[in-house]
Amino acid sequence: MAPGVPRMRLLRWLALPVVLVPLAWLLFTGLGTDPRVLPSPLVGKPMPAIAGMTLDGGTFSSAALLGKPAIVNFWASYCIPSCVDEHPFLLDLAARHGSELGMVGVLVNDTLDGARGFLDRYGQVSWPTVLNADSGISIDYGVTGPPETFFVDARGFVVARHVGPLTQAVLDDELAAIGIAP
Amino acid sequence: MRRLALPVAVAAVLALGGLVALELLRPAAPVTQAEEARGIAGELRCPDCQALSVAESQTASAAAIRREIVGQLAAGRTIDQVRAYFVARYGDWILLAPSTPLVWWLPALALVAGVGLLAWWLRRGRGESGPSVQAPARDIRAQIGEEVEQLDA
């Protein structure tokens, strides 16, 4: 047998793991990925400005949020049960951290009557809700559908985005990231 | 016949290259702004529906994105700038087609690599398992010759 043959055989057997191991790793890590988690390109960047009419007839500008951590919550009255599920957490959040945390809601493709009916039924809120009639704010934030919540630090930079209803575990994690002790 | 193979192959490659060049260099038909807007909307994923483009969907979000596309084109932005505007907000997720053309070539590359690997494997296997016939060594041939001569004698 020529001296090169054992080396070729060794290379052939080495080629299998070299190809198969990365492929298996790629597929295996893909299995563990949550398809609902969508990374937002806004994370690490200044929050897009929010301005407009509010549900109670006033006006709102995100300039009012600067200087303290804030959350921007996209919601709608038709978003059931997710928006209903997270509503008590938002009410509790405002009650416990209202003075140190800025909060603003943004309606997503909803009617005034629908939104007001939702609050009548599930609890009035102390923070403003911007109407977002032309969906411009939804586009600026890359919102895929309510509920979605953006966590913003005191400098006005987006720290995290959560797609889906808020839970206590999510709030504990993300509030700590923007400097609010849960 | 074999002498003709190379010129025919070269001529075929040149003809194919010429056709591709013609197709690439052909001036594109003028496109209206509405057609451009439809084209971009067809490339973007509807944010709140499944497996539909912004052009196909009837949701309010898709309609808002279509309005934004039209507004941006009217303001003088290019197709690439409008596309980049949405990618900056939604991420690459918003694009229905991958942004890098390399991805389209990967299946073809994998196929070529697989065929090449299979051919190499088969050739090696045939080389190893086939009958190995070795010419008899010169001294053995000489010995056989002597024995035959003895038998004839």
C-alpha cells in the first residue's frame, strides 16, 4: 500500500465530522430558537419620537419622557386575550413605579370607541395613550402587532423589545435593564 | 468527431455568454412610480399577517406601509432608500427575499459539491475494490519459461 493511502483514508474520515458537526449544530440551535422572538434593530438606538393626539383629547410628545426610564406599550382593544392578560401588570407597574418610570400607550389600528370601551371594562390607566391614526408610530417602531412593549432607558435609548403580553418575569428582567428595581 | 468537440463547446459558451450579456445590457423599460411602489410592497412582508406581502394584504398595517412607500417615492427617495427605511425599523425580517444573492446560490453549490463528492467516492471505491492484476515479476516469468522448455524437451 502506498504511504499516502492511510493519510487519505484519515482525511476522508475527518471530512465527515468537519461537515456534519457544524450542520448538526446549526439545526440543533435552530430547534431551540423561539420563532416569536424578533430582534429589533432599534435596540441600542435612540427611541423614535412619538407625538400626537391622545385618547383623552390631549396631546403627547415623547420629549416628556426624557430623563427617566420609560416603556412604550403598543396595544389595541381587539387584541384579546393578550392585551387583557397584560393589563393588570401595567396597572400594577404604574401604581408601584409611576413616579420614576415614564409610561405611554400607543393604539394600533383601533377605534376610539373600541379603546375607550377596553379601558372602561378592564381598568382606566394613569398614562397617556397616543392614537397613532396613520400607523406612523407603529412603522417607526417596526411593530408587528399588539401587544408589543419597548423598554427605554433614562437617556432615551431603546434597551429591549418584548413581543406578546407582558408577564411579571418579563417585567422583572426588562425593568432591571433600564434601571428600575422590580 | 472528437476534434470538433472543443470548438463546439467554446462556441456554445460564447453564445451563452453573448445572450446573458444582451439580457444584462438591454435597457430597462421605463417604470412609473406606482409600479415602483407596487414592486417594493411586493418585496416587504405584511407585519401582521402570515405569508403575505404588503402588496397582497388588506390589513391596516399593510395599507399604512403602502402609503409610506408612495409618500417616500414621491419625496424623491430611491427604491433602495425606501427598502432600507423599512429594514432599519423592522430588521431583515421585513424582506420576503434574502438581501444577499449568495443565499440563492447555496443550493446549487451544495448540489455541485454533493455530485462531486459522490463521483470521488465512487471512483475511489471502484479503485480499491476492483481486481488487482499485477504483471508477473521478471524472474518468475523466466522461471515459468524454463519450466515450459523442460516440459517441451
